[in-house]
Amino acid sequence: MKNFENINKRAQKNTGRIQESQPDFMRAFKKLQQEGYKANALDEKTKEFIALTYAVADKCEGCIGNHINKLFKLGATREEISDIVAVCIVMGGGPASVYGGYALEAYDEAAGEN
């Protein structure tokens, strides 16, 4: 069983390494992220759903944990995550079923249902 809290901490630590060597770039990247996730025509929750879809498709465990935590705080339900996983599997086949399962595992962990 994966522990997405530890995966997220490791991803943040590794991002910090890049921040140390590329501070200007990472500040610009952070600003890009903030602008990209800001509510406009789409609300923040919808944008996080899209980001989760990419996280599953790109097989990024740190991204899955990060976006699940944000979605959990935005009130996303397990059923909504499950629907996203279904679309990911349709679009991504077998690999999406594995990483989609990670998204549900991360949600259960965030909800305290290990």
C-alpha cells in the first residue's frame, strides 16, 4: 500500500531542491500555477479534476496525491474521483486503471480510511 502523505513530502522536498538551484524559475513557475488554477470560466474544483486526470495519465504519484488533497479540501467526493478514474481508463487503458486505483487509494488515505 502506498502512503501518499510520504510521497507528497518527498515530492515537495525534491521540488525544494530545484527551488534552491533555480529560484527565479521556480518563482515564475509557482506564479504560473497560481494563475492556471485560479477560478475563471472554470471553478477551482473543475480545474483540479482536470489536473487529476493528467496526473493519472502521466502516472505521477506525487501529482495524484497533491491534487487529491486539494480536491478533498474542495469537497470532492469519492464518487466524483471514481468517475474521473473511469474516464482515465477509457482514455488510457490498463495503465490508467493502475494509476486510477492510486487516486482512489490517495482519496481513502486523505479521508482517513486506510
